[in-house]
Amino acid sequence: MEIYHFTKESGKKISAFQSDFIMSRTIQTTKGAHIGCMHLEENGLIGYHQAVTPQLLLVVSGEGFVSTDRDEYVKVQPGEAVFWKKDEWHETKTDKGLTAIVIESEELNPAAFMPRKDT
């Protein structure tokens, strides 16, 4: 399991086309990708399972805890992205609720775009 940042501070200012915003890039693929939004309510759980394909979980609101071994959990919050490799066992849980975008694809390389969180 690897954790990355996609916070405003890790982004770059975009001014093309008279724009004025910060873009925090997260991933790029040339192969197919499944992208969805997960809404975990209070005491929500994404049960312990093996990743069928590489997965990137982008926390956009709330907070929760992620684990690969169910013994040690790491707190995650908005602006953090969790990456699991194919076949890696993992679980996500929350006490207060959590909303996240999930990206699944055979070719994910979050290190190409986001700084890695020091753990």
C-alpha cells in the first residue's frame, strides 16, 4: 500500500485560456479504466479483499482508515490517495463517513503525478 497527496499544495497553477485554478494531477492511462465514486456512511466498510486490478482510492471528503493486513490501519483524509497493487489484500473503514473516487486499471502509476506521503 502506498499513500500519495493530491492536495491543492501539490498542484500547479493553470492559466491557459485565461484560466485561474490549481490542478492536482492524479493519474493517466492509455488502457481502459473503471472510475467510480464510493460513498461510505458513518461506520462504513469496504471489506477485506484482494485487488482484482491495481486500484487508486482518492479521498475527497470525510476520513477513514486503510489497511493491508487488518492489524495496522493508516488514517486517510481528503487530499490523500491510496494505491494498492493487483492481488494486494486491503480494507477501508470509516467511523464518520468518507467519499472517495476509485480508479481501477491495469496501468496505474500514481508516482508519476503525485508526491508520496512520508509514512
